[in-house]
Amino acid sequence: MAQALGLDFGTTNTVMAVADAGDHTRSVSFTSSAGETDSMRTALSFMKDPQLGAGALKVEAGQAAIRTFIDNPGECRFLQSIKTFAASPLFQGTLVHARRFQFEDLMEVFLKRLEAYAGSGWPVDTKRLVVGRPVHFAGASPDPALATTRYQEALTRLGFPEIHYVYEPVAAAFYFARTLKQDATVLVADFGGGTTDFSLIRFESNAGRLSATPIGHSGVGIAGDQFDARIIDHLVAPEIGKGTQFKSFGKLLDVPSNYFLAFSRWNQLSIFKTMKEFADLKSLVRQAEEPEKLEIFIDLIDHDEGYPLYQAVSAAKMALSSQEEAEFRFAPLGKAGHKQVKRTDFESWIADDIVRMEEALDQVLEQSNTNAAAIDKVFLTGGTSFVPAVRDIFNRRFDADRIETGGEMVSIAHGLALIGDRDDIGQWTA
């Protein structure tokens, strides 16, 4: 029987791992119409299905949700990056085919689909569910207590006897610490989709048993999604009306910037079509000085082009991690959707974000009164850790032989499962 289940409910991807006796872990495998995988895109699709009865919805998650969305344009309701709503008091639910779903409902639906995809591999008799949470949730004014309440409500519905919460970088640190050959002070930097988190932990081995002393934590609600937003803001937003004006009572006014802020963020884009702001945007077209740009904006929303845009931005960003220049292609914009992007330009767009990330790193070092020289190992995890400007934060402070990477997709989930298998779990919980 599996002792514990680790849940890394991520902004971009979700991974689950099971701990069996003897410090052994394995990823939970999921099989859907899109194939088999051990990580699931944190996305949902909803389709009306008359075969299931009036008002019933067919729900898919992960890659299957993406495929359903692509195959059924205009009919499928697609949601992604739902984690970013967790700590937002402003998010009071969204309508899906005339049914309202709160955050708790979306999280429950997503995890139940994963349970169905796991089939017989789902650990039905697991005693403990150990859930990762960021040090600081994403959003302008995140409420961590609200996020925890929402998590607890959704997860309780799954029937686990025990639910524990552990900081995501702490779980990553535990996963990494298994490879340590001697006692060490470890800094873990976890770069997710919505947040960047730092944990500083002292690991010591006594009679073969790993113990840890937390030294400090810090974080900031900036990570890969923010970098994506910067690309969209500079390459796409000007083509769909950012910086243009409209006439109102004889005056020229700027088209409100909040429309473009919503467009640049995946989580907002997935619900923008149902918001009042979208209706307001449509009403501006007749008064707009450049109505053709706003019409393109409206068409992109009406035709659910959010995921193709996500793919285009991700491809460009990934290419810029290894190249000095990359191609950005987003066909729905026509000629305006084919541009060359220089790494130097990208780095100038994210410069303020890099500063805030580094300030969060300074915070954990200063609050714990720890000098960089006293840190034995630095473990970088998460996809955004591949961005050269992010790597430079650490290259400037630490010798190369102290910086390690690996397990970018699975380290948190497996670390959570391992922590869940311990008798001293209370020492690790947030």
C-alpha cells in the first residue's frame, strides 16, 4: 500500500507521486485520449454532450483538454492556469455553459479527471495527501489564507484522511537532499509558472536519518507567466490596440490598459470572454481611432486563440534560452505575427522582474543572516530556471560547482511524497 501521495498542483503542469515503503517513489501515470504521461497540463475543457443528458458536460483535463479545444473551436470552453485564481478575492467563479464554477469546483473537477485517467494506478488506500504550496501566491494582492481554504475544500472532497501542506521549494530541497554526501546548507530556487520561491535549509544526517532545520523562506509572485506577458505586451498588444485612442464626448481618450493586461495573462484570457470588460471593449470599436486593431483583438478572443498564442510565446522564449535571436510566429495576426526577437530586447522587457526576483533572494539571505559563502549547494528547479537572465542571478553570487539542476518537472511532487512518508511530517509542513 502506498504510504503517501504528493501533489504538485502547478500553474502550468501538475505532477503526482506516490511514496512506498523504503524511501521509494514513483510518478502517477495518466492515460487519456491524448496518450500516456506522468505530468498533466493544468487545463480543463468543457463540452456539451447530449448523450450524457440535458445540461451535462463532458470534461477533459491536461493534454486531452487541449486536444478537445483545438478540435472543437467555438464549442469548447477551455480554462488553463487555474491555480492563479486560488488566492484572488476578486475571483468569485466563472460561467461554463451557463453553470457557475467556483475555484474549489474547478480544482476538484481537474483532480477527479486525473483520478479517472490514472485508473488502477490511483492510490486509493493512501493515508496522506501532501500538497505543495508556494511561499507567496501569484496575483496583485494574494490572500494565502483564502487560497488554503479553497485548496482544503476541494481536496477534502477527494476523501483523503490526512491533508498536509508543504512549501514547494522545501519539497524540492528534500528531493535534492537525498543525493547529499555530507551535511549541507542548501538554497533551493523554485521557478514555477506563477511564482518564484526560495528556501534555505540545513540538512544533516544522523544514523542514516535525514533531518532538516528550516533557515528561511521568501518568494515573489513573478515567474514564467510574467515573462510570457512581457513578450505579449511588446509584440502582440500594440497590434491589437494598445496605445490607441477612442472618442468620447468630443475628447480623445486612451483605450484602457486593463484590457491588454487581461489579454497578456493566460488565466485571465481563459475567462475574459465572459467578463463585462469584453463587452465594454466591443462597444469601443465604433469610437476607436484605429478600429481595425480592436476588431483583431475581439476576433482573437471570440475564436479562442489563447492557446495558439501560448504556444507561440513559449516557443520563442525557449529558443531565446539557447539563441541570441529567435522567431516569433503567431499566424492569427497575419504579417504582424511574424517578428524576430533579440535576447537583449527580451532581457530588457523582463529587467524589472529579474530585479524583484533578486530582491526576494536578498530577503531570505538577509532575514536569516546568511552569507552567500555559507551556502554549500544551490538547487535550481522549474522551467524558468533555464532563462539565461535568471541563471545570471546565481552565476554572479555562487561558484559553478555549487549550482545544480535536475528533476525540473518532478522534484516537487516526489519530495512531497517522501515527506509524507516520514513520522516527523509536522516538522516540514507550512
